[in-house]
Amino acid sequence: MVGNMTTKAPHLSAVILLAGVLSAASGPARADVLPADAYRAANAALVEKAVLPGFETLRDAALRLDAETEGFCAEPGAAGLNAAQARYREALDAWMRVEHLTLGPTVLFMRNHRIAFWPDPRNTTGRQLGQAVAQRDGAAISAENFARGSVAIQGFPALERLLFEDGAGLAQASEDARFRCRFATAITGNLAGMAADLEREWRAFGPSLVQADGGAFETPRQATAELLQAFTAGLQRIADLKLAKPLGETVERGNPRLAENWRSARTLPNVVANLEALQAMYGLGPTEGLRALARASGLDPELDGLMEAGFAAALDTARSIDVPLADAIGLPEKRQALDKLREQVSALHGLAATRLASALDAPLGFNAMDGD
């Protein structure tokens, strides 16, 4: 009975959104091009009120994580471990609020993969971390060498294993424990460095999204299209990778270990942080963000209401699940809520990729999620 749960009819809120997506085919095919100043104003609001504050928060949280982990490793103990774990959660939340911005400095030097190498279907992080710890190669974790090593062991997933899976062992008085702690501080130092670089470089790159005068972007509309691409890909990543993959088609085919950050029970908090950041990117206010362009186009009067309701419904569902996703997968009532959430986010993605892209006159191109 439970195994067939995902074959039931979609939840009503998702049905309404899906109907909104499908109705785009019978509506106007394209909006008139909005004035360049409209795109420029929307881009400026996004950069100043969403993008830059997000990277500032990440920088500060990564610095606190590094300091807390250094302190714990200098004087190992249960209280220090708890504090380091709390700073890990804080920094991970900050990353989840900018994770979708896969353009500009974020993808330079593969920073997005170095910060969070996931999904990892071949357990590359586990294998390489185990080998590195077994070898106890101090030179490999030096500041000058670590950032040039494997992307799989530089970021949050590797640190999660050390702080949560091996956390109790880090406080032991052994050479192995001391090296693991040194490895943890190599990761946190690397994360702090990348977060500082991202904040500084996004501050320099941001104006190109606003000015769009033939440099990185030919026009303000092209810059908006890049931001919309990141927005829609962020929704797709939640639906397809963070929810559908671990859920599987049935309870029996669910795999909690495919869930993001399951060791620290952060899978659902990650989804909430992602959705909150994307909701802010869509509508910073009634006259800002992507919403401002959707309204200004005049093409699709119902679109804004559908987007707003879609985000509200998905966030309500995500916040209502009060156990970790790894546990919820096998609990019938919680599983229903997870299926509902996946449907809601999928519907939101479809709405953004069709009607919102049309209303903004910003057709979407290829993104990294295509073909996954």
C-alpha cells in the first residue's frame, strides 16, 4: 500500500500550478520587449538586495566556522564539537541561499563544486577522504596545496563527515584524531578563503549585470536572462536532485543516503533555505525582482499570483515536515508530504521555465541540470 503511494494523483496545489504551466501553450506566445531600463532596474535590485547580501552572509559565516573549528581542534571536547557543528549548520545555510547563483565568480575555478561536491553517486568524497586521512600527508593539507587538490574533499560534504560522522573521535588523544582535526581546519580555512573571494569578486562582477553595456552581457535583458536561468535551474535542482533522487518512485526504492547532507540532518533545512532565497529572487517586493518585470510586461496577469502561491505552498509543506528527510522517506504520512513537496517544486519550475520566461521575454538556454 505504502509502496504505491507515489502513483496516486498529484496534490491539489501542484495540480493548480501544473494547469497554469500547461495553459501557457494556449496564451500569448511572447511579450513585447520591455524597455532596457526596466531590466536594468530589476537587475540592480537583485544584485543589491539579494546577491551581495547573500555572499556577505556566507563570508561572515565561513569565517566563524573556521574560527570555531580551529578553537575546537586546539582544545577538543564535547562543548567545542557542538559549537563547531552549530557553525557548520549556519555556514551551510548561508551557502544554500546563494547556491543557485551558478554564474560569474561562483563557477570560476570550480568554486561551486569545491564548496559543495554533491551529488556524489560514486562516494568519491568518502573514498578520497579515507585515503587522505590514512596517508596523513601534512603537505597535502597545507594552505598552499589544499585548494589545488581534489574538489571532492575541499568543502561541506567532506567536513560534514569529519564533524558529524567522526565527530566524537576528533576529541580522542590519538595521531589519527589529531590529523582528522587538522584536515577539518584545512577545509574550513579553504571555505573561508573561497567565501571571502566570492564576496569580493561578486561585488566587482555585480555591476556588469546592471550596466550590461557590451562587456560580460550585451544588454540588460541578456543579464536578466542569466539570472532567470539560475533561478529556474535552482528550482529544478531541488525537485530532481534534492527530493526525487532520495525519494525514489516508491518507498521501497527510496534511498536516504542519496539525500544531501543527511549525516547532519540538513536535507530539508537546505531545501527551505533554497526556496526562501529563490522566493526573494522572484519577488523582493511588489515592484522589485523578477516579479516587477512579470508585472510590467502585462502579458500574463495571473502569473504573479501563481508564483506567489506556489512558493507559499511549497514552503508551508517543507516546514511542516518535522523529522529529517532520511527518516521521513519511510513514514507514510511524512512520505506523502515529501511527494507533495516534490510536485509543488516541480510545478513551480515548470511555471518559471515557461510562463515567467515568456513574460520576461527572456528565453532559457542550456543549463547544467539539462540531461541529468
